[in-house]
Amino acid sequence: MPIKTTGDRAGAPGDKSRFVKEIEEALLSGDVDLAVHSAKDVPGRLPDGLEIRAVPAGEEAGDALIGAVALSALPGGARVGTSSLRRRSQLLATRPDLRVMELRGNVDTRLARIAAGDFDAILLALAGLRRLQRDDPAASRLDPRQFVPAPGQGLLALEIRIGDERTAASVDPVDDGPSHARLECERAVVAALETSCRTPVGASSEIADGRVHAFGYVGLPDGSDWITDSVEGDGADPAAVGRLLAERMLAAGAAELLRRSETWV
């Protein structure tokens, strides 16, 4: 059943729910039984009656820099395109001399803009490039431990009505444990920080040897102030690891940065 969301129709930034609201309404009304979302577009709190039931094996999280072999290779004043507040903040925190410029459109549109010389470099999600088999232009993979991606980046979220056992039985076989654990951890960070689309926040995690390694970033849109942190914890409770990371960042002043970001002009 084709559904066009507010996010599909609107060109300007807005609340994350604009990409899922109409789909979730169809799910709650019974018009559809399953919703498949890009996990990074799903708000931290789900509507009552819905659950993320399964997370298929995900792509590698992280951003790709196209147009240069590394951020350090860009000349002073280089024009870098992105529509993401998180990427803008981290770019300017790393290289305050860069000119970060607005770049919107689908992947092909964005790649065409840099090919036309409108930008010296652009940032795109590595997962999106790989899914479209367009990762050849990705000259540099940014380390997700340092340039922290969006929560849920590279993952899909399969959402159903709570109690719909028929649909649950059909999606449970595609659930990937480590990917689901990653999403639980990263969504726990977002929920504990109480973030919005106007707050530059990154959260990523890695699962290895029964442990969860979580990384977080909170900053101002101009990169003038930021907080980063990382924690490690028991893989049996990835959400607890995410909450611990958020608590540490809040103790370091993340709440004030988030408040200032909300009112940034």
C-alpha cells in the first residue's frame, strides 16, 4: 500500500515523525499490518500500541566523505554540503574553517551537485550509498567512533501492532540479534537525552564478544561547544548501556547544550 508521508512531501526540515506519522496511523487503523522504516527516522517514543518487532541485519553505520580522502585534506574554506545538523556540528567542531552549506535531495541529486562543482565535498550515509550500490564515489569512510552517526543509521526497523501474533510470526525470522541490540542501545540514548530534530546528536554502538560499546555526541549547530563520551557494558541489556551513556553525557552538561540547540537561530 503506497503511503506518502509529510517528510516525502516537504522539502524543509521538521520533526522526525514526518517520515513515519502517516505510516503509523495506517498501522494503528489496521490498513496495513507491517511498517518498514529507516530506523534513524523513527522518533524515540513510539505511539501506544506499536512496537519495533524486528531489525534485519544492518549495514555498517557511519558517514562517507565524498570529494576528499579525509577531512584533514580539505583546504581552508572548502565548501562542504549537508542538510544534517549533526553533521554540520561535527564538521565545524573538527574544522571550524570549513564553509558548511545546505544540500538536499536524494542521493543521485546530491552526487550530481558535487560532480557539477557546487561543493568541494559532501557527506552522505555510507549505508545509503551501499544499498543503492553507489558507494564507489565514497572516497573516505569517517570513523563512527569519532564522527558519530545518527542513532539507528544503517538499520531498518520493522514495526507492528502489539499483540499481532500473525504478523510477528512472519517478521521474527528476519530479526538479527546484534542489529536489534544496536538499535535498542542507540534509541535508549535518544530517549534518555530527550532529543529532537533541532538538536545535533549522534549515537552509535558496536556489539562484540557479548559486550556493547556505545559512543555519543551532543553539540551546538555551529560546533563551538560539544560533548563526546563512550561506555562499554553487558550485551544482555543494550538499552541499559545506552542509558548509562546518556546519563554520563547529561552529567557533563549535555542538557544545557540541548537546550541551547533548541533555541538556536
